[in-house]
Amino acid sequence: MCSQSIVPLALAKTVEEDSGYDGLIVVSHSVEAASQSPQLKSLASFFHEHAALGVLGRGTPLINQDKQVPMDKVFYSAVSFGNHGFDDSRKYRQAGEQGITLALSCGVKRPLLAVVPNPEHPNALVIAALGLFHKLHVPLNIRQEVPQRAQKVESVGILSDDENLLGVLQGLVSSFTVCRDIGDSDPQRMAPGPATAYVTEHFKGSSIEVNVEEGVEVLKKEFPLLAAVSRGCNNIEPHKARLIRLTYENTEDSGKPFETLYLIGKGVTLDTGGVDLKVNGAMLGMSRDKYGSAVVAGFFDILDKLKPKGIRVVGFMAMVRNSIGSEAYTCDEIITSRSGKRILIGNTDAEGRLAMLDPLTHAVELATSSQSPHLYTLATLTGHEVLAHGFFPAVIDNVVAQAARHAQELQSIGDEWGQPVEISRLHVEDFDFNKSPVESADLRQANNRPSVQTLRGHQSPCAFLIQGSRLDEHGLEAAKPIKYSHIDIGSSMGEYPATTFPCPLLALSAKHVFPRLN
């Protein structure tokens, strides 16, 4: 099932050495900077000559007539910043994408990427390289079914002498591939059963421990809300819900305080809306409603590849299909959750918060005896978030994480690494919204309108998760305060059917993994 084919990646210390590369991609914010770069000094006159001809556009093939470098083909990919002052490091990702796209169109099979340093964007090389590899991604089904198309190039070189950088890049490329394999694949190839098989096979023999909760009766007892969402498809074995638990731990000293993370990902492999059926074409692309779980799997892959120290991470991938059928759950039902809270169902198309609530409750139970815990829920949860923040995910902190200014730190890190994150806040109205209108229930799961027609439609689900999991009993004044952050991914990874750019996987890795690699 798992067929990961990663293009070989290596470092090159100079562009002059003949290491078998057949194309040089230069990413730079200015011709002058490229000409003055020590690693590209042999090309200084080459750049100036082409600049004088006015041919150094955003993506330009250059004629290497005098053979200043061994490569036959040279491509200049300009990083174009506007005058408004609001451009960011994502420009380097775009430059990496356009450079490799041009190189591929010219038949390059062994590209060498050179990124001219820019003090204002210290992570430019990694960001540009990720843009390059974004265009080199080959979907899982093609890799499995058409092996001769498994790779678009034979190898990739990076102009750098930083061995640590090579490891980070290899880890990111691998983790992005895992995330895309799960998140981008169709609803049959990554139904709950096959997705479980993929994850189990991928992490076999690794530093990641994999455990699976499955079976109708087991889930009904331990994770009743997840079981309820799965009811409509329990007659089809691959579609039955699974809860995949992943664990990583490294107790070596990192020089930073030990921390424990719990990541809960929404893994809805196809969201039909359930009985509140999505109509008029609204179901298209809903196989990507599993992207929260895809990010969780990708995060564990980079944990395994880079092995950060002083951290324990427990992940839950709530894999389920929200189907319509005679056994499907319906509005007006009252279901008792793992926490004991009785939940009134208002809309079966708000299944994501139900799928995550019981695993989140379990994480709260575990966190009470954990060292420095921080809980995350990750989900493509609401259309409201997309309307509010467009191309970016939203992070919402509970009062404990808010006191630690977690959201602000994550936002700053996201900016540095070219993966911006917006901040939303909770207010008392978000908690009031979830109060049950009937005596027989403690909370209502949702109203009967789409989130895009609901005031504060991406904040109230976060409040619901806090209330339903009893996280509200672990505030600043509690005996065991617990940090919790909800990240609504929205469509920040990209619109269907384009290849996704895993989000917020890079930002989370930069916050929790990279600082622990000493």
C-alpha cells in the first residue's frame, strides 16, 4: 500500500564542479545580489550580460554559451517583491515552483538549485526548495500503478554546504509526501481502512508506535461520537471508522523544557454531509476533509526522520466517512459523549467536531498526568474560516495557551517560514452559542445552518470542543491548567483538485521540531 518514492537529494558546494547536474536553477531577489554571491561569482558577467539584454524575467532560460558552469541549461527565477510592503517569504516558494517548471519543460532531469541569500528572508533556501519539490510531487496512485512515472527527475542538488540543512529538507520532503498521500488521495484509496493500512505500513520499524482502535462495539463504547458519524457506512468494511493512535518520545536533553503534544486530526475521508446532504455540487473535493489527519501523519513522519529531543507526541487520526444511509445519524439525536456530556445533534454536516471530540477528551484525560502538555485539534472544519481568512489557516487558543501567547508565536514562526497563520479569538458568545435549548442535553453540536451563514461560524466550534471535552475545567486557575489550540485549516493547503501544499505542517514543524535538533 505504501509506495513512497522520494527523489534523491544532495548538497553541492560549488556550481563549477561537474557533479552530473544538467540544469542550474538560480533563485534571486536581484541581479546584483546574484552577481555578488560568492557561490555564483563565476556567473557574475553572465548575469549582467543577460540583464543588459532585458531577458531576466520572473522565469527565464539563459544561454550558457561560454560554459561558465558545467550545466548546459541555466534558469533564472526572479523573486519579485511589490512596492506595497506586504509581500512575504512565500515569494521564494513561487520562485522555486516557476524555476523547476521551466527546467522540466526544457527536459532537465538532474537540477541544481541555487538560492541567493537574502538577510530579510533567512529561510529562503528551504522555502524555495519546498516550492521546487511541490512541482515534483507525483500522486500516490500514479506511483503505485505507473512505476515508470514515479519520479519526474532523477535527482536534485542544493547549492549549500550545510549538512543540517540537508537533513531538514529531506525530512520535510518526506513528511509532505506522507501528508499529500493521505490528504490528496481519493476517498476509496484513503478510506478509513486503507488509510490505516498505509499508516501502519509506513511507520513499520520506525520510531513511531502505531495503535488502532476499530470495531463497531469498541468505538461505540470508547468513542461514541466517532461511532455515531460512522453508522451510515458500517456495512462497508473499508469505510468503517478507525482511530489511529501514533506515539513518539525522545527523552534526551534538547536544552529546552520537555513538552508533551497531543494532536487530534479530523480524518473525514468523504463528507457527503450525511442526512443533511451536500447538494448542487457542494460535495466535490470533500475527499480532502481528511486533511487534519493527513497533517498529523506528516508531522509524525518528520518526527521519525529528524528525531527531535525532549518531546513526547501523541497523535490521533479520527478516520471516518460521513455517509448517508438508513443507519446514518440524524439531527435531533442526543448522544452521550466520552466525557459524559449529552450532545444534541443539530446538523449532520457538522460531523468533524463530533469525530474529534472523543479523542480530544481522551487526550485531556492523558494530559492531566503529562509534563507540560499542549493539545491541538487540526481540521478542515468550516467554510466560515475560508470566508474569514481566505488562503490562511486560523489558530484559536484557549485561555491557558492564550496566556502563553502561543498563537502570536505560531504566527511569527509561520511568517518566517512562508506559511502565514491568522489568529482568531474566543469570546463568551461562542460558548453561549453551544448551550442546549433542551433540558435533555448539555450542549448542542451546531445550529441547522451552514457555518457560512452563522455568526462567528469558525469560533463557536472551537468553544464546543472545549466544552464537550471538559477542557473548560482546566483553565488558568485549575489544579492542572492545559494549553489547547484549535487550528481550522480551511482551504489553506490549496483548492481541489490541485496538488496541496501541506499546511500548517511547516509552521508546526518549525515551532516544535526544528528547535529540538541540537
